[in-house]
Amino acid sequence: MTTLHILNKSPDHPRFALCLAAVTGEDQLLLTENAVLALADTTLTLPARVAALAADMDARGLTGNGLSRYGVGFDHMVRLTTQASRIISW
Amino acid sequence: MTTLIIIDQPPYGNWAGREGLDMAFSLAAFDQPVALLFTGAGVNWLRQGQQAELIAQKNVDRNLSAATVFGVDQLLADSTSLTRFGLAPVDLLAGVETVRFEPALLSSYSHVVCP
């Protein structure tokens, strides 16, 4: 059972760590809204399978030093939701 | 097909935790299997001796301790959070089961909701 974890909390919101603690195995993490800041947070180690909404990244200027490779469009987000057997919105 | 509702918001300060409890009791009222997991500051809902009337709010200890009667199958509390807030099992409302918050725990629930 693979789970898509959709996380929109900022890295210092307590639920951010709660979500990371729940990600395991083949799960996919999708960062949206404030959560995309985690890509710039050098104190964090994110799970292997992580993506972030490009629109939220661009809005916050998070396009430099290779971060854009994490960016996905809304169409890709929809595809992620269809691939997962369960979705948790944190 | 059990639903797990995670309560990580503290009692009374905002409505998120109470909304989670209301969601659980509504699901239970419609015979949907539901479990509650208290974690983070949310474990403080389980502390005995709450007197919410002093801040013009309703105590939840009555409905929580009667959760199984209402049809809520499990009342779970994350052990790390309990320790963090100095809550020993004896300080908790009746019927609370201590667990560790980890992926394995979540995998047994088909829906996980975090209000």
C-alpha cells in the first residue's frame, strides 16, 4: 500500500515532523503552499520520493540551485493522486 | 475500513481538536469504524481533572471516557508525546491505549484524517 502524503505546513509547524514520521517505503511526499520552503531548509532531510508544486515554488522564488528539479505541475499532482492507494492530507 | 482521526491540537485553545472529536463521534454514530489517535499537544485532551466550565467550555472527559459506548473503537495516545507532557497512564482518562506513532501504526487504517 503506497500512500501519497500531501503536506502544506511550514517546516516549523509541528505537523511537518509528524508527516515525515509517517512517510515510509514507496510513499510519495508532495509539498504544497508553505511546505515547499522545506526544499530550502538545510536542517531537514526529506524522504527520497519528494515533489513540490512548481507554482508554489516559483511564487516564493525557490528556483535557484537545482531546486526546480523537484517542481511538478498540477497535472502531475493529479497523476500522483491516481497512483497512490491512499492519500493523507496533513 | 477503519478511519483514524489524528488529534494533535491542544484542547480548548482553538476548535481544531474539538472538530476532530466531533468528526469521530459523527462517524461512529453512522456505524463507521473509527479510531482516535492523540499526539503532540493533543494528548492534553486526555488529562484528568479538566474544568473547562471555568473558561465557558464543555468538558470532553465524559464523551471521551464513553467513547466505546458512542462507537469509537480505539482511543490511542502516542507514548513519546505522553512522556513529553508528563502524562503517566494513571493520569489519563479511562480506556486510553498507549502506542508509538510510526508508519506501521498508520498502515492499518484505510483513511487517515488530520483536522
